[in-house]
Amino acid sequence: MIQQDPNNFWEQLERLEKLIRSSELKAGIIFSFHSLILGLFVDRLDYFNEVFHGNYIFLILIGLWIIFVLISIFYAFKCFMPRIELKFKKNVFFFRDAVYSFGNIDEYSKKLTEICTDEKELFIQLSHQVFIESTIIDQKFKSVQKSIKYFAISFIFIILIIGFWVINL
């Protein structure tokens, strides 16, 4: 029988935590870009005022741009708040279970000590935690990918809006 090392699980969990931070950083950067672009648009709104009036193509382009910006922001926000509707066994390493599933601090400490002294149960609990975090990361990266996709589409509309504005000058 091969001896397992719990450090392998801890290293995997640490790697997964880095992936969580990475996905949230990407979502934050998308928020920043949208804030910058929306801020520039609002600051320059008076330049577009003449083009707004009676120009339905320009208004449609702006409407579509705003829709794609809002969709992109929605998915970036979803990265910070993933909804995972899966039911798992109680796990001493999952933060919510640690707080709510094992009673008070002394009962939790007792259960944690039991798990850590039983190598088989420790590996099961750690592997469950790896799976749970992997599921969370998968949802976060899906949201970031969708946010980037809609950001790119919104950027295409910005180019079209600027091009249309320049043509109508």
C-alpha cells in the first residue's frame, strides 16, 4: 500500500486558493475597465449631444453597448458571488461547515482533532474540500470568461460608436 502525504492535499488546496484569487482579480480588472469607459463616456456626454438628437442608429448602438456592458458587469459580479447548489457531507475544512455544522468551538475542535488523527478520514475530508473548491473555481472562471466575452463585444460597439460619431462630425 502506498503511503499518502496530506501535504499533497494542502498544496492542492493552496493552488486552488490562488486560482480563486486570480479569477477575482480578473473580474476586478473588468470592473475597472467598465468604470473607466463609462466614466469617460459620461464626462464626454456633451460632445455626443448633437449626435443623439434624431439619430436612431447612434441611439441603437449606444443602447446595445450599454446592454453588453451590463451583461459583462453581471458576470464579473457573479464571479464574486458564485451560486453552488450542491449538497455535500459536513466537512471540517469548509468554512461554512466549520462555523455552523459542528456546534460550538469546543465541539468543532474535538471533531477536527478526531478527523486529523484518523488518516483515512483526513484524506477523505481533504479530497472533498479539493472537490468543493474546484467546483467553486469552475463557476468563477466560467463567469469571468463570459464577462470577458461580453466586454469584448461592448468594446466593438464602442469602436462603432466612435466611428459613427467621427463620420457624423
